[in-house]
Amino acid sequence: MAISELDVARIKRWCKKKVPEHLWDQVKLEADVTNRHVTIVEVRPPWDGEGDPTRFPIARLRYTATTRLWSLYWRDRNLKFHEYDYFPPTQDVQSILDYLDNTDDPIFFG
């Protein structure tokens, strides 16, 4: 079973609301979706105005179909993801998004 389209839409809507629209030409968040996880990515324009935008992963939300649980992962300095121990897996992806909105942990947006 793949990730629910409703959950993907919820994550994409959260990314869109995270940065005010008038700043989108400077920075925005996007969701890169695969069949097992969604990676929240910070997107910035190229510094010299030419080429592709810079895409920097912030967090990963992994879905396990057999348990129907979402897990939160953090990214280290080598761009590798590790399970985040301070938030337990949940069936409600919105609770992860709410946690990301309210956490003081700088590991995601610090």
C-alpha cells in the first residue's frame, strides 16, 4: 500500500504555508514524494541567478505500510537521515507536522 494521497496533499499544503508567499522568490519548502517517504526540502534560487535552484533536505517522513505508521527522520551534516528518537511513530501525519511547527529542537529548522 502506497502513501495516501490525502497525507501527501496534507504535507504539501503544510510546506506551502510554512513560508509566506511574498518570500517564495527567496526561499520555500517543497515535498519530494516517493512510494515510502516524503522528504521536506528547502528550495532557494541560485545565488548568481543562473542554473538550478538549491535543494536542501530538512526532514523525512517515512511511511511503513505494514504498520500504517509515520516516522520522523532528521538529516545529519552528511545528508544522511536518522530516525528521530524524541517523537514516536504515529498513524497521524498531521501530528508530525504539528510537532515540526512547535518544536524547539534546532535539528530541523535551526
